[in-house]
Amino acid sequence: MVGEKAPRIVGVALAALLTAGAAENPRSAILGTVIDAQSRQPIADVVVTASPSAPGAAERVAVSQPDGRYRIPDLPPGDYTLRFERELFEPYSLPLSVSEGRALRVNVELQPTEPGEAVGLFCGGPTVDTSSSTLRFIQWRDDVSRVPVSRPTKWAGAMRTSDSLAEWVPGTVDSVDGRSFSGATPFENEYLLDGLSTRDPTTGRNLLPLSQELVSDISVLTGGYMPEYGRTTGGIIDLKPVAISNELQGEVFANWAPGALEGAWRPATGPRPAFSSDGALRHLGDFGGTLGGPLLKDRLWFFAGIVPALSRVEQDAGFMDQRSLQALARLTYALKHRHWTSLTVVTAPALMRGMEGAQAPWAVDSNTVMTVLAYNAMVLDGRVTLAAKASWLGHDVTRLSPAGPASVDTDRFQAKTQASYWLKGLGHHALATGLELEHVVQRPSQVADITSSSLSGFVQDRWTLNDRLTLNGGLRYDAQFLDADVRGNMTHHQLSPRVGLVFDPGGNGRMKLFAHAAKYQGMVPLGLLTPDARIASRLGPTSSSEFVAGAEHELSLFAKAGVTYTRRRLDDALATISDDGAGGFLIVNPGAGPAASLPQAARTYDAVTVELGRSFWDGWQAQLRYTWSRLHGNYTGPFGTDGGRPLSQSRLLAADRPHVFKAFASKEFTLTRKLTLNAGLAYLGAAGAPREAGNTRTPWVHTIDAQLSARYGTADQHIVTLSIDAFNVLNAQTVLREETLLPLQYQTPRQLRLGVRYAF
């Protein structure tokens, strides 16, 4: 009888959503909906029990409402058994793990009367987070593996980095210097690994763009940051390491883009940069493996992964070759109940070389190493969460060119502590406070060392007054201390207030109206401290103000719609001017102090985003996002030929794209019990960039990508996947950049990437 009923069981979907960081929400929650597997109607009065595995811990119970929804809030992180019980339905239970500061959605379809065997499926979902005013977008590995993402990029290398997934987040625009978030320059972004910065203190770029294979999920924050996030006026990309497990799990994979399958390049007629990646592709790809599990069950866990990558591009004077490797090792040890520590080591050596001319070879040899020691604890029956982390990040780079070698060695030390406290009083409070210390030593070849130290602290509260109203607010303090020898000293203190309001009209977690206002402070990049540069007195870092407002509504169990308005305005900026008194250059704030004669730097970004999404369920998922925006001002960034000095008049800036469409969808087809096929399609369309002369733009850019994959799995969870990704299927060759109306760069032609994966 069970065998006959088994095909009628639809099963269970677990949709894990990141609702807040650990400092913002020390507790976690389990929520979801229970429906009848046959009638597809919600079931009321289902008793849902969360039984913790920790000895002596109390069970938590909830009862489903008439619409089938239930919620178990304020759970300490840990392992649980979740049971669903109601008369006339077969009881069901499943084990699960609740991560710190996350809401786990468990949607269950119960089988009436006779018992059956349920099948579990893990996927991401678009639950409305009615407690946060942060614009946070989560990219789960399982979801993005079903659609064509992370297209091959010859200049950035063959590594399929986690950063590349930010392309599908609204408010992001790619430029020659990197990715812009909400109108900010690529040098203003922040990159985090397990809560610690991996940003280059010299230029602001990411020193550790980790492979997607080495992380569990990627959070992209584009606005509404709480005070725990600081020292940035751009976007934030936050990577989480792979979670620990008591089961031995691993993967072996390879991805390859052969040059023989690439479409023909359309050569640019304008001036080409010295180090150009334009040219015929010979090969590009990565391979490697990961392995993780227990060394001592419930006590000591490990994870290790290695991902080599290589590419070759044919150029006029020869080849441009890249070789890189990323390796990550992590040990996690449970000291005692609710006390654990971890050690993470990452290394990422890379070599890039080519020919600038027939007799002009060049090479860039770099190595980045990061070690992180972390301690986490939960005390006072889980009401208080403590976290302490310390890290060292070393980055060594040597550039060889016809002019001779040049090298820069950077050592960055970070320490960070956070304490979160959950309490009741006129509602519920999630209080958090933290302290951060950083010291950077940069050693350029044949130049005096440059040092920078910073001190940061914050306090914040997420105050839930009732089921309908939540206040998010707090204050952040930042200070940067620069000691550049004869260049002068800079000590700057900044306060950044932030406040958000979230209103749930129905009090049922299905809709929210929200608004957030904030002040953001950046850092003075060490790349401005050239040997002949001095620091102006009372110099302030780049800063900006932001206002965000919007609404989200859950349309069904697995779909939501939303609209968001963002306005971000530049308040202070950095530039260099001639230092007539001492010779050389002076680092200043345009429009203030010794640069009072310059126009004040201005940059304003206004955007409206409309999105409609359906999480992966019943074999398919879809996402559609449209953004209208306007970016105008007179400031293009701290680096460049103009030294960051504002333009004579305000205009549309290079990253202005008034219309951007981003969409993807995938559908899974079950052929047999062991074999499934998946088809994915993605579209990215954007208006062209403004031309310097006149009111015209470069042409619209349309890119269509496709994926087809086959997945064969056995009963003991051995899975083999074969895939093919086709990027720029129509081989569109629209111009991307111009100079004096001459094309500098066209779209990358059609490329095919072949993939194979074995997971166990």
C-alpha cells in the first residue's frame, strides 16, 4: 500500500532565506505553509513541533492558521526535528538545521489518511522579510546552477567567481573599471568573507573573488545597510563559507570553454588599451573538487576545496595567458554546547602574462593569503550571541614590463567583536553592538611604507513593536588614521546614523511597506598616496546619503512582487590638485579647504525597480526585474587622468543606464526516477551609455544566454551532471564603449561552456 501511495506524495520544499546578519538578528525562525497534497488547499490546526537535539532544551510548538501558515520565532541556532501532526493526515517529521540569524521556510504537503513516503527538495524562495528594511539579494548555489550565469571573461580570468552573480541584482551596472552599485564607482564597494573585509585598501577592488564552489551562498546588499555594515558608499558582497555537516560530502567538477566554439570577434577601430583581452579565445576553464564532513561526529568538522583555472587568448603580438588557483581549508571545533571555534585558510596565487608589442613582454604575478580565526558562543539560554574574529590578509603583487619590475606588498590585520542580545520590553528587541580594529601596512618597491589604521564601532536595535510594525535603527562610528611620513597625517572621525521603518498591513508576513534613511562613510584609498602626494588638513573620506522606500507582497506560496525607490547622493569626495607650496600634489575634498575654488563634487542616483519572482518549486523558477534610473553629476571617481577633480558642469555620467531588464527562468523535466533534464534561459537588456558630445547614446545591448543540463542520481545520493551553457546565443555584436565615436569594445561573441560534475 505504501508503494502505491508513494507516487502520489508531492513532498516537502525547504526554502532557506537569509533575513538578517547575526548581529542584526541573534535568533532564528522556522515558518511556512501546510497544504493538502491532494486537494491543494491549506490545512488549519496542524500542530507543528520543533524539538531541539540539544539535551535539556525545550520544544517549541505552533499551530497552523486557516490559511495554512505557521511560524515558530526566536529559535536558537542548532539542529531540530520538525513534526507535523493533525487528525486525518499522515504525520510527518524531518531533521533540519537552523543557522544563526536566518529564517528557514518549510512548506509541507501532507498526505491524507494512509502513510506515504515524502521526498525532500532544497531550494531558495522569495519570502517577504517583514522585519528588515535592507535591500538584500541572496544567490543560492542550487538556484543559480539551473540558469546560465558567470559568463566567461577573458580579462578577469577563467574562475567562475561569486562576485559575478551580482550581475543579476537590480541597481548594478558593469563598466570597464568593475561593477557599479546604485551609481557609486567600483572603487567604493565592500567585499566580505565570513564578515571580514577582503577589499584592496589601495584601489578598493576585491582581493579574494572566490569561486562559487567554495561558498554556500552570496548576499548582495545594495541599500538600507544597518550600522553593522560600514566603511563603504557602494555595494556590499558578503560570502558565507560552506556549512558544516555530519555527513561526508564532496564534489569533483570541470568547466571548459573551447575557443573553437567561440563566435568571430568584431575588431574595434578606436584606440586599444595596452593590456587588452580582445582576441580569439584558445581555451578557458576551471576544474577541481571539494570535500567536507566530520572528523569527530558532533565535535570536529572539516571542509577543503581547490579550484585551478587557466585561459589563453590570442593577440596581435602573441598570447595572453592566465593561470590561477584557489584553495580553501576550514576546521570547525565545538568546544562545548553552544561554543565553537573555527580556523579558515585561503590562498589564491595567480599569474597573467602577455605581449604589449613584438619585443615588449609583460607579466603580473600575485599571491593572496587570508587566515581567519573565529569564536562564536550563545549564552544565557541563547538570549546572547557572542562573536570574535581575527584575520590576516597578505597580498603580494609584482608587475614586470619593459620599464622594469614594480612590486607592492600589503599586510592587513583585522579584529572584530560583536554581541547580540534578544529581549522583551514594549515588544521584541534584537540589540547588537560591535567593535572593529584594522591595521594596514603597504610596502611599495623603492618607496617609503604607508600605514593606515582604523577604529569602528556600532550599536543598533531591531525593535518589533507588534506583528505589524518594526523599527530598525542605530549609529556607527568610524575613524581612519593615516601616517604617510612626510605626506602629512590624517585623523578623521565620522558618525553615521541609520534608521528604517517596516510596516506589515496584515500582520501575517505576506506584505511589507518600508523606508530607510542612512548616512554612509567610506575610506581614503591608499592608492592616492603617491610618492609626491600630501594630505590636506581636515581631509574627510568619501561619504553619501541615501533614502530607500518600497513595498513587497507575497503573491502565493512561492512568488512575490515588489517595487523599490532608491535615491543616493554624494556628500564628500576625494581628488588631487597641484600643491604649489611644496610641489607635487595635495589630496583634498573638492569645494572645501585648500580646494575651495573647485566645484563641490556632485553625484545623484535615482532609481525605481519593479520585480516579480517565483522560487524553484514544482520543477521551475523565474525572475524578472526592471530598473529605471538616472545618474548625473560632475564627479567620476578618485582615480583617473583628472585626479578626481569635478567636471565644469553636471552631466549624465558614464554608468547611467535609464532602462535595464534582467530576467531568467528554468524548468526541470523528470524523465525517470534517476534522470532529469533542466533547461534555463536568461536575458539582460540595457540602454546604451551616454556619449560625451550631444544627447545621444550608444545602442541598446541585448544578451540572451541558455543552459541545458542532464542530472543522473542514484538512491545513495551519487549524482552526475552534464551541462552546456551558451552565452550570447544570437552572437550580438553591439558596441559597448566608444571614444570620439570610435568603437573601443564590442560585446563578447557567442561562447559555449561545457561542464561535468560528480557529487556524493
